[in-house]
Amino acid sequence: AQSTLSIGSGRQHRGASAELGLTTGVPIGGDLLGLGVAATLANRAHRQDEVGATASGWSDRSLTLSFEHRFDSHWRVDAQAQWATLLGGAAPALPSGGWQRQQRLMTFSLWRDL
């Protein structure tokens, strides 16, 4: 289980949000395959400043798939794909280039442990 609490966000520093999630990992040989789900609950001030929504409530939900491979005792690589959906009134019509209801993110990182 995972959670994050943010207080004081937004232009007036009156925003608050809480992310709640579950993550699991499945070892496959020496590698690790992970799956996570999460959702964010926020007050009106946070949602107004972030996406223009006018009420408190659920802001988004996400699904994350991750993979980690260790090459040796110092080097590893991980990749992550995340699909997020803005909920309720959290995706108003904004000018081109603004928020979209569906968002996708992919990351790839090479790490060296010291």
C-alpha cells in the first residue's frame, strides 16, 4: 500500500490532495515485474488551480506497469509505463496543449549503485 498527502498546493497555497494506491511486484528469474493502481482525492482549491474543476472529489486514477533488470551488482535498468485518467470535472476544455482526459507516460532509466 502507498499513500501521499500534499498540503499547501496551488496559487494560494490552500490546496490539499491525497493519493492512495496499491503496488505489487512479481519476481521473474532475476527480474522484477510490477503493477500498481492509484487514485487521487483533492479539495476544491487544489482541483481549481490544477485543472479548473470547481468541486472537491476524485481527480485522477492511474495504472502503472514497471520492469526492472539488474545487470550486475552495480548496474540496473528499469522501465515504467503509466496510464492516467482525469476524473469527473477534472478535464475542462482548455486551449490546445492543455490537459487531456487520458495521459500516457513512459520512462526508461539506467542506474548505477554506489
